[in-house]
Amino acid sequence: MEYLLAYDIVKDDLRKEVAEICLNKGMTRIQYSVFFGNVSRNIIETILMEIKEISKGEQLELIICQMCEKCSKKKIIYISEEKSGKKRSVKENGIEDENDENEKEEREKKDGKVKKKSVKEKIEQIKEIAERGVIIL
């Protein structure tokens, strides 16, 4: 089943831990605090349980929406040609970013624990999502 998960968390450390949990459970980050994934109900319950364990009374707001098949087919995914000041070209086979490999290595060095996905990996995930719905590039 497809799920959309979004949160608002004030504390930086907690926000990073929640993102790490979502990524480690197979969700894809589509915005800083928004994740999407085709995962089982058990995975969603595990994510929620782990977030409750690490939150320890800290302020957070979390919403998890299950997308029915009908809604899933109606979703639209849009990726702009320019993001974060970096020029990107949109092509039939996805987004091409010349600096992608260098940026990936730099992010991995900074982050240490969490391996960030390259633009090409994200495109593959978006293509998988698009097969079940609509995608505009």
C-alpha cells in the first residue's frame, strides 16, 4: 500500500532521527518533512512505534495517510527544472544533474550514517511510483 507521511518537529535532533527512521524503512523523501512509500501496514506501524519511542515527550505533529488505489492513480508528481539553485535538465528518461556524483560523495561524508540517494536513484523510485499513477516532468 502507498503511504504519505508528513511531520512538523521543532527539535533538530529529533527531526533528523525521524527522517532516518523513515528512510531506513523504505520511505522516499519528497520534501524535507514529507515521505512517500509503497510499504506494508506493519512497516508503517513500526515507524510510528519507533518515533514514539524516540520522541520522549518532545513536541511533534505527525500525519500518515494511506492512499487507496483510486487516489494513487490520480496522484501527480512534478519536478521543476531548477531546484536549490542547481541547474537540472528534464529529459524523457528523468532528471540529469552533472554534479550529482560529486554532491553524493560530499553528502555521504557529511552524513556518515545515512546514505543519501542520488538523483538517478530518486528518478527510478519516481518511475516506479508513476507506473501506478500520473507523472509530469
